[in-house]
Amino acid sequence: MSHRSKAAALTVIFGLTLATTPAIAATPKPTLAQIEAAKKAEAAKKKAADAAAKKLAAANQTLRSLTAKANAAQALYSKAKKELAVATTAAVAAAAYALETQQAVSAAHRVIGKMAASAYIMGGSLTEIEPLLSSNGPQDLIDQITTLDKLGQQNSMALDRYKAAEVIARAAKAKADEAKIAQEKATAKVAAAKKVADDAKALQQKEVDKLQAIQDKLAKDLASAKKVRITLEQQRALALLEESLANTAANTGGQKKVWPDIGFKGRSTIRTTEGQRAVAVAFAKKQVLARKPYIWGSEGPNSFDCSGLVYAAYRSAGLGWPNWDRLNSSLYAGYTQHVSLNELVPGDLLFYSYKGTISSIHHITIYAGNGMMWEANSKGKGLLYSNIYSIKGLMPFGGRV
């Protein structure tokens, strides 16, 4: 068989087997109706949020009124406490003064008793002074003024003091009673003012909690609706892109760009699981969709070159030195297990060479499935999602990490 016949046979084989290559899970493709429904749901949430915002404004006004009420009640409470302090001081002073004057009355009464005893010893009669000893107050003394006159000048002065002390004592007692009543009223006033303040404060806190709950729910609902809408739009856009590029790859007669296999060897074992390869593919996909730029020698997170993207992708999957290192494209070909192009699975590495040899490999990509790959292409093109034949010089094997 001639060289040209062998190439033709390879073309047929690759054309038949590539279509059955295992593929990464396709991106969901929401319908336009689903996206429209999501937009309507988001609009409804927005309308509800606007209506709630008006209620929120009214509630805030109520909150300000409650705050003013609580402040006024607190002021009354403070004033009542001051009044109570004044009343308590007055009541204590009045009680002390009443006690002092009562003691003066008792002293005067004892003086009169001594006078009576002296009159008896001097030969006088007790019948005239006895009413004084049993007197109930100043009025009785006034009623018995004729008796007071009979006691003489000295005795009359003592009785006058007694009379005055009795009047003062009665006035002091009345003042003490008034102060006690004022104290009781102030105490009741303080209790009432405190209750008003406490009730207003409790109502105020209840309103605050209610408003906070409303705000939290609105924020959560709006964020959820917006996320649903954006996710559906992005999924549809990506699905359309993947369909377009996959269709291009499927219809590209690029097998002639594959170098013949002349017995290249790689590792005998692999270091990754299917799960790790899926993580690496997802990482590369994310960088491409984020439109990260190509910068030679860079391995992320803001820019990548071709081998830098491969290294960062598998590092994100848990591989690191000494099991995984930043190598150039040709060295990765020797550090991975070789698989034929019809056995590729997402996560396998693809190599591109100038001359069909390991040493002339100049580019490396990550297989995405369905004849597509994720790559850091060049400074001019950046990071791309492209078909595996879009670059000339594909090596006849993939590298499984």
C-alpha cells in the first residue's frame, strides 16, 4: 500500500471513529419561552419589590413616630424620677421636722407637769391645773385661758411655748402628710411613664424587626429571580456557541493535518481520575468564557499561555509538584500516557508539531469533547474554544494526564 493510500485509510478511520468519541456533558439549552418566562417572573418580583418599597416607606414613617413617642416617654420618665427624688427629700425632711416638733410638745408637757407638782407642794389645788395635764391640744388650752392666767407670769410663758409647739407640730405633721402623698403620686407617675416608654420601645423594636424581615426577603427573591434569568440566557448563548463550533469541527476535513504515528511513547500510567479530568476541563472552559488574554509564560489567574492553561487546569484539580509541574508543550507529550485520537476523552491533551516530532511540538490544548478543545491560542486570538483541526500539525495521539 502506498503512502497516499495509507493516508486515505487513516482519513476514513478518523472520520468514522471521531463521531463516537466520548463527550463532556452538553451545556443545557433553555428555550426562548423559558427565558421569556424567567423575565416575566423577574418583572413580577420587581413589581412586588416596588410595592413593598412603598409600604416600607410608610413603615419607616411609623418608625420615626414611634421613636419620637419613645423619646417623649423617656423624657417624662426622667422628669418623673426627678420629681420623685424631690418629693422623697421633702417627705423625709417633713417627717424629721414633725418628729422634732412633737418632741418639743412632749418637753413642754413635762414642764407643765412640773408646774402642777410645784403648785401642789406649795399648797395649791390640782383641780385648777388638772385640765391642762389632760389637754388634747392648743384649742383646749385656749378654752381654759382663765386657768392659764391663774398660773402666774412664769407659768404662762411655759404654757405659751407649749401652745406654740403644739401648733407647729400639727402644721409639720400636715406638711409631712402632704409630702408623703406627693411622693406616692410621683412614684405612680414614674411607674406609668416607664410603662409608656417600655411599651413604645417594644413596639418600635417589633416594627424594626418586621422591616428587616421584609428587606431580607425582597433582596433574596430579587437576587434569585435575576440569577435564574441570567443563568438561562448564558446557558442558551453558550449552547448555541458550542453547537456552532461543534458543527464546524464535524464538517472540517482536517484529518490530513494529522502527522503519522512513527512509534511515539509516553508514560505507562496515568495520574488522574475521571473526576479530576472533568475539573480540569471546567477550569479551562471558565477561563475561555471569561475571555482571559494570552500572555506568553503566564499560568494565571489573569492570563495564560498554552502550557500555562494546561498546568493551571490540572493544578485546580488537585495535581501539584512533584506529581505535576509547569512544563513546555513537548515535555508534556512525554509526561502523559498516549492514547489514539479515536480514544480521546475530555481532559486529554492534544499536541501540535511543526515537523511531526516530539521535539518540534509547539502547542498544547485540552480536549473538550465532540471534536472541540479549550486552548490559549496566541496573543492575537487569546483563549479559544475551537475544533481540534483548526491548527495544522496535530500529533497522532492524545496525552492522558
